[in-house]
Amino acid sequence: AQTVTQSQPEMSVQEAETVTLSCTYDTSESNYYLFWYKQPPSRQMILVIRQEAYKQQNATENRFSVNFQKAAKSFSLKISDSQLGDTAMYFCAFMYNNNDMRFGAGTRLTVKP
Amino acid sequence: NAGVTQTPKFQVLKTGQSMTLQCAQDMNHEYMSWYRQDPGMGLRLIHYSVGAGITDQGEVPNGYNVSRSTTEDFPLRLLSAAPSQTSVYFCASSYSGGASNSPLHFGNGTRLTVT
């Protein structure tokens, strides 16, 4: 079974600073996809960034970047220059067969002014 | 472009009642799915469909039924609601299950309370 673990239930960061959210996963598959989703208080699920396992280069999207370590099965999210609008729940997700996306339990991030 | 539309946004049921959560998408996506979100457990897949007439079970299918008669609609039915089904339900869709160029698009969720 594929499992996703987010070991940090809650985190906080000062505005303009950098924070890293951790995610590990367990799979025997070699080709799969990893995602980070953001859920603000509005409850909407917003895709932040995605990574294909066959790509060695870490994905980046503006202030968001990942550190993908395939051998260690680790997929952390780095948020640079944190903004108040980044306050949200962040979910790491894993998918390998195009049909079944597994989510971690989430990390609640608070950006403090 | 409406995207993924879920109705209702909130619902309160009594134990044993039945109801249908509606989900519709206007993006011509083949893949649609239902998740439930519970505190401390993230989102768990209930059922999914890869096209009209095709459905399959996810991680937590018990107590729920689905059907996919059209590409646009994917309703989720609770036949006999139980307090354990109190949760927030999300519908999602994509061209091909979320891979590479087709990420999952989520609806805004339905908060269901079963008393």
C-alpha cells in the first residue's frame, strides 16, 4: 500500500522568512507523481506544485520549490519569502496509477506578521 | 467556466437517512473522484470513475454508492447515513487522474454532519 507521512502537524514562520514542510512516502513503484496542495480557510484545494518521479530536477513555482529525494522517498516543500496569504493547511500527495491519489494528514502552516 | 461544482455546501442528516451529494464538472474531464476529509487523516479516496459507465472503489468505499451516467456528473449516494460519515466531502476531476499535465481540480466541498 502507498502511504504518505507528514510528520509536522503544525508549523509557524515569520513573514518574509523561509519554511520547509516535510513529506515522506512509501512505495515499491518506480514511476509516480508527487504533489503539494494548499487548503486555505476557504476549504478550497489548490495545487501548489507537482513532481514526476522520473525527473531528477526539483520542481519550482515562484516562491515554492521542492527537494525531491527519490532514494530516501522524501518530498519536502520550501516556501521562500513567506506571505500572510500562505497561511493554510498543506497536503502532500502521491499518485502512481493515474487513478488513486493518496494524501498525507497535512501540516497547518501559520505565517506570523 | 464553473469548474467543479458541488451541492449542497452544508447538510445535516439523521442516522439512517439517505441523501445524494451532487458533483458536476464542465471541463470535459474523463476522470472524477470523491474524497472525504477528516481531521488528522488528510483526504481519503472513496470512489472514482475513469469515464462514463465506469466506476471503481477507492480506499474507503463502504457505505457509499456512485454512478457515472454522463461525463459531467458523478453523484455520491449515502444509502443509510451513520455518524461515522460525518466529514467534509470533496469531488475532484481531471483529464487522466492527475498525472503530469492534468492535475486534480477540486470542488469547494460539502460539510456533512450525521446526528
